[in-house]
Amino acid sequence: MHGLYAYADESGDFGTSAGSSRHVSLAAVITSDVKPLERIPGKVRRTYLGKTVAQKPELKFSGTDPRLRKMVLEMAVKIPDLSIVSLILHKEEARERPNGLPAGIRAHMAKMLAVEIIRVEKTPSLRIVFDARPEARMLSQRIDADIEIALIAECERLGRIVPEVRVSRYDSMSNPGLQVADFVAGAIQRKWEHGDRTYHDIIASRIMRELPVTLRRTKWGRPWPGY
């Protein structure tokens, strides 16, 4: 059995102002072979985009037209073993907090995402890659340890051998796998935020989990701090 790679990115924002999104979607694109996934942004640039756009270091769902969004997603679903796990945070219940959402929510969602990946995928090893840009930094070394603890507990519950886990962070500008994850997260966010299933329908057959996140209680039955 091959090890798995999971590229995770988010769509939406964690703000609580009137102009902020109502949801935040965190999605992981999972595969055992990263090469076909990482080739997608470069292939799109070379094949479909003009010279000026092709020189841009990063493709993003929010900054591209519908034709390009569909191309990226259609290429992704052609990867034979690709699967998707996603979490969706509905922020309405947190708007009453005077200081906005707790800073730990990103880390909480990252931990939950890792557990959901293990629930749907049996693998001897798992490498999870998160976006490392300042506005998207979700994890610290402490949270890395929390992820490992959560995975150990879940594997014991499932009666499985605990996989070797490694958490990495890269700038999505230089990581094509994260750029594809951005498009997947964007497609899921469009469904939840705007009721637009145009892009979601392209990837729907590969979505193994699409779960709402509760802020009030964790998966393990303990209240989330501050609630």
C-alpha cells in the first residue's frame, strides 16, 4: 500500500465584519502520486493562458474566470486515485463574540481534517501539506503534536495501525499541489456561500467527506475553549 499526500487549503475568511464570508471551507486533495496533481497548474499555463498570465507564479480560484476554473477541476478529477475531504465552518454562531473567532479555530479545523482523512483512507504514511503564507498559517509545532495525538486516538478506536504522519508548510505560490487545493476549496465554498454548484458538481464524485464544523463541541466531546 502506497503512502498518501494531502494538500490542504481554505476558502473564505475568518472575519466577523458585515463584508466577511458566512462560511470557511477547508479542503484536502489526497493522492498517492503527486506528479499528476502538481503538473496541472503548469499544463494550464502552457496550454490555455497567454504569455503574461503564464508567467504568474500562482493560479487561484478567486482570480480566474469560469472556463479556467472548470479546466483545473476537470484535470484534477481525471487523476485515478484522487479523493477530497472537506470541512465547512458556518460562522453565524460566532459573530456575537466581541473579539471575533478564536485564533485556534484554524488549528482545530486542521486537526479535524487530518482525522477525517484517516477515517476514509487506509495508508501506512500520510504527508499533509498546508499553506504557509502569513495570512494562512494554521499550525505550530504544538498543533503538529496535537494532530498526531488525535490520529493515534482515532486509529486505536478504528483498530488500525497508526500511520507515519508528517505535516509540512509551503508557500502556495511555489507549490502547485496547494494551488489545485485552492481551486477545490473554492468550488466547495461557492456551493455553501452562494448556493452555486457549478464547480462543486465537477468534483462531487471524488468528495469522500463534506462535513460542517461545530464550534461548540469537538469530535471528542469536550467543549471548545470559550464556548
